[in-house]
Amino acid sequence: MQKIILLMASLAVSTWSAQAQAPTPSMQHANTRFEQLGPSLPTPNTFRTASGAPGKDYFQNRADYDIKVTLDDLTQKITASEVITYHNNSADALPYLWLQLDQNLFKPDAIGNVAKTSSINADRGASMRQIDPSAGLAGKDYGHKITSVRDQSGKALRYTINQTMMRVDLPQAVAPGKSVTFTIDWNFKIIDSKAVGGRSGYEFFPKDGNYIYEMAQWFPRLCAYNDVNGWQNKQFLGQGEFTLIFGNYKVAITAPSDHVVGATGELQNPAQVLTATQQKRWNEAKLRGDKPGENPIQIVTQADAESAEKAKPGDVKGTKTWIYKADNVRDFAFASSRKFIWDALQPTVEGKRVWAMSLYPKEANPLWGQYSTRLVAHTLKSYSRRTIAYPYPVAYSVHGPIGGMEYPMMSFNGARPEADGTYSVGTKNFLISVVIHEVGHNFFPMIVNSDERQWSWMDEGLNSFLEGLACLEWDANFPAHGIDPQYIVPYMQVDSSQQVPIMSSSDNILPGTFGPNAYTKPATALNILRETVMGRELFDYAFKEYARRWAFKSPEPADFFRTLEDASGVDLDWFWKGWFFGVQPVDQSLVKVDWFQASSQNPEITKADARKAAQQRMNTISKQRDALSKDETVVSMDSTMRDFYNSYDPYAVTDADKKKYQDYLASLSAEERLLAEAGTNFYTLSLQNKGGIPMPVIVRMEFEDGTDSIARFPAEIWRFNDVSIKKVIATSKKVKQWTLDPFYEIADINTEDNSFPPVAQPTRFQLFKQQQGRGAAALNPMQQQRQSSPAKQGTGRN
């Protein structure tokens, strides 16, 4: 376009340099941010392919369990026996088997307790728990007590317990393609989860003297043996969760006869454990769940539960045995209590009826009766659309001592109202998010079976991402901060020495950062991929393909990375490097904007502009003050001192100017002529990547006429220079304000340098009065409303 002359008009400085720029120091070294991950990922092989799909030799071993367990409500103890059949589908002969004994974490000398850091603050003092994190376990006698390990003929097998792991030595190695069956008997005291913590245990209710039991990590279960690690027998330290294998379960749970027991799988003997009335309600619940506004049927009502909880542990002499069967699951959990209300729906999920159920005490109402089971049904539908159809027959949400934990078909969830039945919006939102999150874990990692002991983000991060989408599908105004980029900014502003990459082993994530590192940062990254980098259509297809490929299999991080690229055709290695393998933040800066215009060469325009510019330059303060005496100059008073140039107008359009312009137009192509006559504005944006992670550049242009427009450029704009670039944007309108990342979609940690011209950011302060007393401040809005409207007071519980 050499025939078009570009003239600088104003606004900023510098020379024309948009198309070619001199090398800067940062360009003298190789920019590797856009190089492929290559050797950073495992070499593809016949087990796991370069596309991210399972290979032709992919295998996974499995274990089937037949368990009989008795819950002692008087002593809070589990006594059980299991028959395990282990199937070796690998090509390796296995002379021994490794099992997990997770309850051993609660022994005072467990490595997970002894290895915890502790400190004393000389100014504030210290509690015993701060001095000794295992102090609360002393004298409790927690942990698995193995009483027998026998082969199929009843002969004792040699075994060795190493903390939370147990090795069973086989008299003969189990050969490839073969199986081995053995029996384990054990017992343990159930932990008081409110006092000790943990992911399972009991809660005692002093008011009525009863317990809720949420039982998980309760039976010796097989470790995973695979092509990546061999045996995954890393000790359970408490933070990294579980690496498990699939199998079929038959579990007979014996509990007091007035207990309600829910568990992983389908109840096999409802006629033996439910009353005729409860069976009738069960059948009624099968017909509900597909119409808007349909609420669950209470199989066990609040009145039933209140009647049952008049008894105390030991009052009821009889027992019932609840038999549950679950196929192709990686774990088994159950819950038991005489306090439970039990409600249910059976919505259609991807063409199949699925039980959505909840178990909860009256202390959880009115929240749980209104929301829990409806949230279960919503979650199954939302996740099934984005991954695979929910394959199991049931999904439970259970309320007890555990704030949030997941197992196949069963989740333990918190969020309890106040004693008067009122609750804050925070409690309500927590219930919504935690039920969706924990039920959602049925998909990740219960079906797409990742290694939680090694990679927390592969279940928590992916699930948190889907949770955020499901929450917004539940309520468009829900505060889904876990996937909103602007809410990860405070974590990404933290000094990099206080962070570890997402690609870190679960137990090595720094204290205090587990939530953002394993949950919100990967969830936010996926949302950025979906909304900004890939677009919804490409991302949704690729994410669903990952779930389809790895359903009921065990993927590794490389399988996820490769599948998303393989199924979308988008090179994302730069993204994985920045967000998953690094700790640098996103920080883009709009340094300056230079404004250029394409001259049309039309003398009617160019000379008028030149006249205007000259007049502005001539309008100095001296000229303004001399204007009053302009008629007193020599030239003005003596005409003989004038000549041609005193009347010459250099800005007048002549016939020669017009002919030259016509000749110029005739020499242009149609495209060049359109540009010449359009008066297009050219803006050169000078951008810096101050944070480190290269990201797409999103720019908002606010025009002088009050309209605006968005320009988007892919992250590859940084591929030749990852520190400083320039980009030309052409517009027909004049831009008065430029803003980077106007919709807060890339998690930029500093938005104060995202505007040009710079926009002053006000420092905000608050005027306040010292409140007299704290009573009113302690009330939630529902309680405040009741105080102001006494006539509306009630129990708040249904």
C-alpha cells in the first residue's frame, strides 16, 4: 500500500513501527513458551497413545468384595469380614498384593500425624493441638485391627502392616489373566469426626443421645497396580485422597433394627428392612422426578425419625441386615442412624430412571427437605450432558458430621441451619454448591478414575469446573466464584515462592493453598479454555470425549492434555505450561497507543485540515494579545509594502490540486481507493506481558460517538516475543478509551495498567459507626425478619 501516505495526527509519540520492530533484548533469546511440551510428558506407548486415548495394551486389575459388617451403636465399633477376589489383568505375575488400611491414619504414631508441622507463639501461647497435632488421638485406640488373613482353603496368609498399607504375601504368585481369593477379618473403633476430623466417622447429638454414622475408608481395599506406577502404595498422609480399582460389591450391613441405612448400590432386600408403609412410599417415589416443581416423597418422614430417636443406643435389642449390591464401582460407603429422614425421587437422566435420594436428621431442615434431593437430580442431569450418561442406579446425599466427601453413589454433605430453622444465604449457597460438588464426584473420580493420591486436580479441579457450570444452571445469579477468573487473582498475586504448580503431588501442595491449587485454579483454567481460548463448542466436545474415552478407566494428566488437543485441533501446550506446570501469573499492560490516519489525498480535505492545524499553531498567547494592534503594523498601514504573498492562500484548492487528485485516484485499485476515501484510523497498541503466562489479548474500544467494540487476538500473538509486542487496529471511528481484559476473563492480577489513556482508580474508604452490642449483627436476615414480624415466627422446620 505504498501509494497511501500515513500521517501521524496526535495522541501519542513515536514513529511508525507497527509492521516491523527492532529486536529487543527479550527477542535475543529463544521464546520457548510456545514450544511443545515434548519430553515433559510421558512417551506415548501401547498402554497410552499420543492422542490421549487408551492404547491396545491398556489394562486395569479389579477386585470383587463380599463383605459382612456389623455396626455396634453402643460402643461405636465396626466388626467385619470380607472375601476378596483379585483379578490380575496385567502381563506381570504378582507375588504379593497391597491393600490400604486408611483407619490407621488415626493412630498417634501414623506418619501423617508425626510429619505434621507444629509451632508455639510466644506472645499468644499455643493449644495442645498446635504443639502436637496428634494430641487428640492419644488413648483413643483408633485404627484397623486385623484379626485374620486366610486363603480360600482357610489357611493363614502372611501379611505385613506398614502404617496405612498392608502387604499380603501369596504362597504362589497370581499369574497374568488369573485371580486369587482370600478373606480378611477386622474391627476398629469409629472416630468422633467432630473431634478428630477426617472423611468419615460419627456425630453424637447430646439432646436426644443418638448418633449419625457416615462410614468410609472402613474396609481393607486393594491398591491400584498399573502401567504407570506398578503398585500405587504411597502412604495415606491425610491430604492426598485415594487411588482405587473397580470391582463388584455385595455388602450386608447389620445395624440396630430402628436404624435407616443407605449405601453405595441398590438395596436388595427392601421387603425385609422396610415397613409396608415405607415400601408404599418407595413405590410412589418411583413416579416422581420429571415434572417441574415435583418434590421428593418421604420414605421415612420426620415424624417417623422423631419417634425412632426417642430410643437410645442399647435400648433396641434387635437388628436388621441391609444388603446392598453395586457393580463396577471403585469404593463403597454407607450411612446409618435412627435419626434419618429419607426422601427420594426417580428422575429420568439421559433416558434412564435413576434414584435421587437424601438422608438427613431433623436438625437439617428446612434446608435439606427443600433442596437436597432436587439438587441431586439436577447434578446428575447437568453432568451427564457434559460427560457421559450417569451409569449407576442411585445417588445419595447424606447429612451428618462430614462437610463434604464423595463415594460411588453416595456423598456426605454439610450445611446445617440454625437451631431455630433459619439460615443465612451463605449456608444456603454452601448447601447448593456442596451437594452439586460431591454428587458430581460420581463422574470424577468415581467413573473417570484418576489417581487422587498423586493428582488432586484431576478430580477436584475438573469437578469444581463442572460444579460451577451446574450451579449457574441451577440459578443464573449463583455466585460461582470457583470458576470466575477474577476470583483466582488473589491467589495468583501471592509470591511464587509460596505456590507450587498445579502439577504437584497432592501431599506436596503447600499448607493453606490446597483449595486454590487443587480446586479453583484448575477449575478457572478450564473455564478460561472454554470461554476465551477454545470457545464453548470445541471445548465441550473435547471435554466430553475425554470423559467418554476414560470412563471406567484410569487416566493420567498427559491423557487429559492430549485428548483435549486431539479432539479440538487446538494447540494448548503453551496453556498447560503456563497454568499447570508453572506458578507465574497473568499480567498484561497496555503501555501506550499511537494514533495514525490514512490520508485520502483529497485536497478539499487535506488542505482544510492543514489550515486548521496551522491556525491552531499560530494561535499563541502573543498573537492573541497582539490582535488588538494588528491594524497598526507597517504592512497594514502602507500598501506599497504588500506583494503577491500577502494575499496568497497556500491552503486554497487549485485546479492543479484537483487534477493531481484525480490522477492519483485513477492509479489506485478498488481496495486502495476505498481505504483512501474512508478516513480510517490506525492505532498501534504497545503491549507488555509482565506476568509471564501468555494469554489472549482482549481489547475494548470506546468510540467518541458513545458506541464500543471488542477486538480479540489469540495467545499466539506473543509467540515471537513473549515480553513486548505491538498490534495495529484499524477503525472507521475515533477511539477515546482503550481497555484490556474488559470482562475480567484472563485473571489479570493488575488491572490498573489496562487502560489507555490511564484511568485513575479511586482509593475507597468506609465511614462507619461503632455498633453498640453484637446481638443484632449476629442474627441472619431470616432471624432479623422474624424479630421485626413476630406474627410470622415459627419453628422453621418441616
